[in-house]
Amino acid sequence: MSLTPIRTRYTEQTVQRVRQHPLRMLNDAAGNTTPEKDYTNTHSTIGIVELLGGWFPVLTLLNALGICMTAYAFTSSRFGGAGLDTLFLPGLLVMFTPIALRLLLPTVARLERISLLCLLGYACYLVKVLSSPLYFAFFDEFLHWRTLDDIAHSGHLFTPNSLLPVSPYYPGLEIVTNALSTTSGLDSFHASLVVVGAARILMVLALFAMNEQILQSSRAASLATLLYMVNPHFLLFDAQYAYESLALPLATCMLFALSPHQVVSMRLTRLEPLAPLIKFSRERTNGLHNDLRWITFTAWLVLVAVIFTHHVTDFFFDALLIIWTIVYAAKRLMPLYRSHLVRTAVIGVLVSLVSIVRFGNPVVGYLTSFMNGAITELGHIVSGAGSAKQLFVNYSGPPTPLWERIMTVSSVGIITLCLPFGLLCLWKRSRSNALACTFGLFCLLYPVVQAFRLTNTGAEVADRAAAFLFIPLALVLAVVIVQFWPTDRLRWPQLAAITAAMSLVFLGGIVLGVGPASALLPGPYEAIADARSIEPQGIQAALWSHDYLKPANRVATDRINQVLMGTYGDQRIITTIQDSIDLSEVFLSTSLTPDGAALLQQAHIHYLVADTRLTHALPLLGFYYEESETGAFHHKTPVNTRAFAKFDADIQINRVFDSGDIVIYDVGGVRNAPTQ
Amino acid sequence: MHLRNSDLLLVTGIAALYTAMALLPTPSPIYSAVGLVFALPMVFFVPGYALTAMLAHRRVLDGSHRLLLSLGLSLALDIVCGFLLNLLPMGLRTLSWVLLLSGLTVLFALLVIYLRRGLVPVLRQSDNPATPRVTLPRATLISRGIRGAILCGFALTLTLSALLYAMQGVAHQPHPSFTQLWMLPPARVGTRCAVQVGLRSFEATTVTFNVVTTLNAAQVTAWPALVIAPNQAWQQTLSVAPVKSAQRTLVVVKLYKQSKPDTVYREVHMTLPAMCT
């Protein structure tokens, strides 16, 4: 790993200059037009043999070692062994750090950069697979599994899904999985693993290619792609079987397709006046027109796919296209009516509107109810009417360790600190590029969304937004590295410091995105802890309901048994989100009141599933049944044992199933009782 | 390298084989064995490759860009095709998927062959002598390449081992053992009512159970010393005799472990309606 040629060194004169004019120095560094000038061989062509003869195999081996360490950490955790800090995070560091260091070096060839990024992207995906290699374990995966199963059974789209009513209206992910599953014979779980794996490769390639188009440097592009991987949702959330995992790569692919639009359009504008006069210009103009057409068609096709895959990704990228168009117009690069970018933005918005207003699509209510709650809570905190959520406090279990807190704060702090410098560099370097300017504007949202971390209902907003905001943010952070540490001044201490900072941001992002260790590592059962709550007894109870009660009974239960009964059991789950009926009081109250009975009648409930483990533990997520339940996020004691015992005392309720922790009650008697 | 149609012949060949496999009578062992081999490229690569070749037929794309567009456009085409298939009565089924994806691939390939007519052969970037190329002695390159390939093979083996190890971990993760006891709603059997009582053991070892049934607190049936192995189920239909004095009949089934005969291990109960008495 040679760093030659070394051109200049810091001299006393340089140091003096920094002391005297730090702002000027800053401005010079940001405006340096050739920060990578001596490394033309970065663009050299190498083949597979050269790739295998370089550092790539060694780094592949290190990644495999990291995967082994995480596999051991997962298995150890399953058997009650060591936690997060022993092998899991070190394993991730073994995967990330050597590749980060290699990508920082200026002499690495483009093919090796792409290969290393794909390697790391896929290794991160394997970490998620290792966390549950035999069945779905993430909460959102169950929601989409239900939609996938509905498509497989009916052969058609749009079967209602009460677990996530919006899912059937955005079936892109399930369609691709269905195509693979039905034509290959793979079962739903394994087909889903392959689909998300393919989406992961698409994401890495699209990010690299898009960043390369904007920054015109494979080194800067590889750093930007690497920095995207430090976002809190890259490791697990965007590797799960959920619509965002496919929509985001597709949307990035759409951006890549559109990214040369400005350059092609400008060339065309310059050449067009000459076209009638000069034959060469005419041919070139035709070629550029053809380029614009295929770029636009590609972008449209992928954009339509995004629109029918995930709503939030669709809305975010529609907004990005609109802002990009406005910036484009402000720069007066060419008349708007002739711009393919404007047409793309209009098409995007129109198709999105058509998708939204389709009969029955609940997306507006779904998103506004969530955002309204978050914004209202934030407003209360700002106005002093409400108290901010205590950071790093779990609803159950031990508090977040100090080292995890430091890492998390450092991660957000480093990014926020680098942001102004990155924006300055971007302005100096790429202000003529409308897409780069648009990215700069979107980066400003990063500090804003961090405020939502102080709310209970909106804390998720900050993490969810990261997956989108890191596309521009990673580019800006990469520009900071490239501009402030030009290749002719790179030394090992700087390389080590930058690599260490990136590794810290990476680990901090993981802790930030996943939360407490119990949510990240597998292990013994915990109450309402999503992956930790998925265990054989719940699955077997759901399978029993499928075999003995038959599918499509109307069932009410807690958050975890909802997804188990809805998927393994194929039952019709009654949820607030679908039915606008909150049944949590029926479970939490110590007596079955007339109001409770009326709710059961109103919802036509046939079976109640009670998990008695909820009477022993607080919920990790802060609520047992619904976010709107009494005491949500403030439970101090577990569910009262009398809350479930009341069902045994009612002669209209039959206790039809008992597996120790899970009891199923037939409340058909209450449902069919005459109303008073 | 000159622009030729060998790539299109290859994708058309894959599409043809894919269709032929799907048209074999099901369940075909050949299809289940090699279905994945053809399904993977047909779902993730081939249609997008043909479409990319059609759209950018005047362009020589960089390899990574071609791979990216092939993958991205294939996924986008899959989604759009899914909506189209949804409009057909047949819906999203094996045959409809295969015919549509193969048909589109062949259509795009034919269009590309047509569009490529008369195009001047173009140099790829990698074939351009002006593009700098890392050069090392051939022998050194080959020996380094072999060493690298061995390392990559070792890495792959390690990764697969890690995956198998994780699977073993999930399979053998300790969970509390349990047994399910159930009583299903009544079914009319002649003039008497009946309920179905069952249990399934998920205990770690074979366990001996006692099942006791009461009707309005009076014991009517007992199944003593049921020896149930792990994953084994037991079921009985219990006929309920009329209780003339009562308007309702409360049937209670209790499960005891023989090792703890005084502790109720599981319990289910059901109130039979008046018409049953």
C-alpha cells in the first residue's frame, strides 16, 4: 500500500499561513480543483487476474473473518453468552476498517473499489442473514410476508392486509419475490433473502455510479458509497424483507440514470444551433438526443417501479426531483419546457398522485397519523408543554452503557461538525451541478430531523430519514475528505485518523439505529421486543390456530402475537391501523366492562390471544398492544395478572387453548350476546 | 471487441431454456433441480440486459454501468410485469411469469439486432490503447492470481461455515419446553354434544401426562398415564352426556404431569350452550 508520489510536506511556512489565515486556508482547501491530481492511475483498467493479485483477496478473507466473529457473537448470545462489545462490534470493525483504509488510498484501481464496496455491502447483508438464517424474525418482515403469501395464494395483487393495510398498495417487493419464488421453486423465506441480496448489490452499484457521475472521481465516489454504509439503517433495517429495502436501491438507480442529464442537455444546447450547418454537429446532436431519450426512459421505468414499491421513498424522491428542477431552473441552464428533468418530475408526481388516490389506499392517513403525532409531541416539547424523552433510557432492562452513548453521540457529532465544511466544498467544487446543489440543500435536513430523537413517537423519524438523507450526506462528507486531505498530503497518521473517525461513525450508527443490545442480538425471550419475542411457543400457537381454528378468524392480541397469528396462523387480525378500534383496554383492564364487551362486539372478535408473559415483564418497545394504549411509553409495572384472569371467570368466554404462556379464548359468546 | 450479437444469442437461449423448463409437465424433477439456475438470471438480469442493450444500442457502456442497469431495469420490469399479469385472469403464476419475461427478453433482443444493423464497430474503453493499464510480468500476474483465488475460496468456505454455524445456533437455541392442550368448540354428534380434546408435546423429553375432564365440577373422564414423546400429539373426542338439571354445561379439561400430580399443568374449559343439555 504505497503512498508515493509525495509532493509536498507541511513546512513551517505552511503552518504559519494556517495560523495567520485559517479561513483563507479553509477556503483554498475547499476550492482546490485538483485534490487528487497525481493519481491518474486511479482510472487505470485492471482485469480479474490483477484484482485477484492485489489486496482484494486479503480483504475478502478479513471480511469472512468478521462474518465468523459476528456468527459466533450471535450464537453465543443465543446461549446467554457475551454481549455486544465482545465479538459482534469487533467483527464489524474487522469488516469495515480495512476496506475503509484501502478506499482512502489514492492508488487503488476503480474495479477494486467497486469490488470492495460490493464485498462490504454484501458482508453487511450477511450479518442480518446470520441474525436469523432460518425464518423471518424482524417485525416488518412479517407484515410483508403476509402480503407475499396473499399474492401467492390468490395469484393477484391488492388482497387486504390488516397487519399493514398500506402494504398491498405498494407490492413491488412482493411481486419480485413472487416472480422468483414461483419460477424457481424457492420458498418465500429463501426467495426473500435472494431478492433483498440483489437489491443490496444494486444499491451499492447505483450509489457508486451516481456519486462518480457527480464527483468525477472513483476514489471520491467510493468514499461516498462507503460513508453511506455508516447510516444507522444500512446494516439491519434496510437489509430486512421490507419495501424500503428494494425501493431505495431502485430510486438510487433512477438518480444514477438521470445524473448525466445536465451534462448531456448542456452539450445539446450548445450544439443544436450548429446542427443545420455542420454535418458532424448534426450527427452529434442526434446522438445526444438519443442519449437523453434513453436516459429519460430508463429513469421513468425505474421511477414507476419505485412509486409502486414504497410510499416514503416515492415521496422523498419526488421531493428531490422537484427541488432539483427548481435549482435547475434557478441556474437558467436551459428552458424548463424543454427539460427532460421537468418531465420526469411531473411524471413522478402525477403517477404518485394516481397511486395515492387509488380506491382504498390508506397511505395518507397512515403517514399523517404518524407524522402528526411526532410533530405535535415535538411542538409540546419546544413550547414547554411536554417533557422530552430521556435519551439512552430503555423501557425495560439495563440502561445503555456509557461507551455506547459516547459512540452514538460522537457519530452524530462528527457528521454534524463536518456538514458545514462539506457544504462549503460542494459549493466551491460542484456548484454548477444542479444535482449537487440539490444534495447540499437536502443535507440541511439532517440536523433538523435529529430533534425528533427527543420525542417518543417520532424517534423513529430520525432513523428512518437517515437512510434517505445519507445519500446526499455521504457525498458531502466524502467531498470533505477529498478536499481537506488532498492526496499529495496524505500520510499514515491522517489515514489512520480518518479511518478511525469513519469506523467510529459506523459503529455509532449501528448502535443508534438498532437501539439496546437486546434488540440487536438474539437471545432469550423478552416482552414486546420484536425479534427477541419471536420464539417457538408463539409460532406453534399460531400454527395450531391455522390447523384447528381455520384461517381468517377475527383475532385480537398483542403486538407480537398479531404478526405470528397473521402470518403463521393466517388469521384476520383486528388492528387500530386497519379497523380504527383500539382493543388494548379489553386486555389491560382488570375486569371485562360493558364497554369492553361492546368493543368485542363492535369488532366482531372471535378469538382473543393472551400472552401471560406480559404479566412478568415491561415491554421493550414501551407498549404492549398499541402505541395509543393507556400508559404507553410510561409503563412502570407489567400487565396485572387479573387482567387475563378475568377471561377465565366469564362464562361466555371459553378457554380453548393453553400452552402455558399463551392462552386462546373463544369470545364468540360475547360477540353474539344480545347488546344491552 | 466489436459489437456482435453473441450476447443477445446467449440471453435468448437462456429465455428459451427457461420457457422450455416451465412447460415441462409439473412436478418435474428437472425443473426443481435447475429451476433456480434459470430463474435467477431471468428475474434479476436477462430482461434488463436486453432492454439496456436496446435503449443504449449506440453506446458502449462501462461494465459496471451495464451490470447496474441490467439489474435495476430487470427489477423494474418485474414490478411492471406483475401489475400487467394482475390484469389477466391467470394472475401471477409460474407459466404467466415465464412467458412474459421470456417474451419480453426475446422481443428486446430482436429489436437490438435490428437496431445494431449497420452500426460501426466501436471500441470498448478497456480495449482502447490510450487507456492506461496496469502491467506486470505474466508469470507474476498468474501466480498472484492463483494465490488470490485460493484466498477467496478460503474466504468463501469460512463464510459458508459461519452461515451453517449460525443455522445450528438457531436450531439448537434453548427455549422453555411446553405442551399445548386444547378443546375445540362442540360439534353435534347425534343427540349428544361432543368436544375434541387434544394435546401436543414440545417438551425436551418424553413425558407422562394425566388428563382429567369434569362436567359441572363432576369428574366424568380421565385418561391416565399418557406417554407423549416430543412433537407427538394425542387427540380424543369427548361425548358430553345431557345434564338435565343445568341450563349450561361447563366442561373443564385439566392436564397434569404424572411427576407433579397435584399441580395443574394446563387447563382449558368450555361452556356448552343450553341446546346441548
